[in-house]
Amino acid sequence: GFINTMDPKETHQVTMEIQQYIEDHKNDDGFKLVNFGLRNEDISGDTNELSQPGPNYVRPGLGGFLGATEATREVAFDNWLSGPLLTAAAVFVIAALIFRSVVVSAILLSLLLITLFAQYGLGGYFTSVKNWSGNLAFHLQVALSIAMGLGVDYGIYMISRLKDEMKATGGVWSDALRNTLNTTGSAVIISVIVLVSCFIPLLNTDLANTWGLAVYIIEALLIDVVTALTLLPLLVYWFKPKYVFGNR
């Protein structure tokens, strides 16, 4: 029958069953005519040592679209956590160097993790309803890092403006926060509206990759703007980093 290669569970199951069948019948009369190994240019370059029993034995794999789909799923599965977490670590180090404050860097990182785990939740939801255009497949992993980059931008704008307003108002937090929200906060909202408006048309596409990217980026932008305008000022006020408050 036909295999729905968009379904990662079905693709994985069928791939494993085919590989196991080859493994179980590799010594049958028919399979003895098949050369499992490597081919380099013409037949004279064939090598077959990988298919011989021993420490270098490699289980026969699958080629074609099915094999490529399963291979990308395996790579994506291995990088669902490591890729975004490496991005988060890079953001933490760079922010700490720019602001010369571990506290500010930790605040920005906490907001990024909120966005990241919200996207993991979205991927889990799409998987539960078997919408394979929106699950955490390889084509959407780039959206995780893009979303984190957009989120840290808004946080940097807000913290930098809070510092300037604290100096301008003589350290009066309420006035500094009000001025920041009226200026930079408004600019952040306008920026998000423009970006979301650019991604909304992509939701009408029949291309699964493009549709999924638009959904994830829109979700991340909405979460980023809410956290930057609400949670970030609260965290700054509670932890009072010297970058913003100075020696007060």
C-alpha cells in the first residue's frame, strides 16, 4: 500500500520493518545476488566489507524518498533540544558581554525559554491531532532559533530604554517605566504588527513547510511582545540589575 511519509510514526515503523526484513533474509538465495556496500564510480570500485559479519558490520539501510525522510526525522529528533539550547547559550553569553550583567542576561534568557517551550507545546499539540505540517519536523527547527532571536531583540530594546529613562527621571521607577512603555513599548507593538502582517498571507499556502514556519513565527512574535512588555519590567524591578538601577 501507500505510505504517508508526512506521518513520522508510520514512516519510522515501515522503515524499521523493511530494514528488519532485509536483515532477516539477507542470506536467502535472492538476496545473495544483492551487493550491500559502497559503490565508487564503476563496478570495479565496489566494496562489500561493510556487509560482512564483524565489528565493522553496518545494517543495510534504505535509500530513495522513504529513506531520506526517515533520515531527516532522525537528525531532527536529535536536534530538537540541542539546537535551540545552543542558541540560548549563545544569547546568554553575548548578552552578558554586551550588558556586562549576568542578571540582565538571565532575565532575557528566561523570556526566551518561555517562547521556546511554548513552541514545543505547539508542536506537541499538532502531533496529537496528527497535523504533520506543524509538528516539530526538520523544516520547523529553524523557526525555533528565529523566534528566539526576535524575542531577545525586543527585550534588549526595553532594557536599554529603561536604563536611559532611569537616568532621565532621577531613578523614579514608575516614571521611567511609563516613559519606556509610551515610546519603545509602542514601537515594539508596531514592529510586531508589521511582522505578523507579513506572515499572515503565508497561512494560505498549500506548502506545509511555509505554513508551519508562519504559524510558529506568529506564535513566537505574540508571546515575545507580551513578555517584553509585561514580564520583563517585573523581572527588572524585582532583581534590580545594576545595568538599569546603577548603585541605587
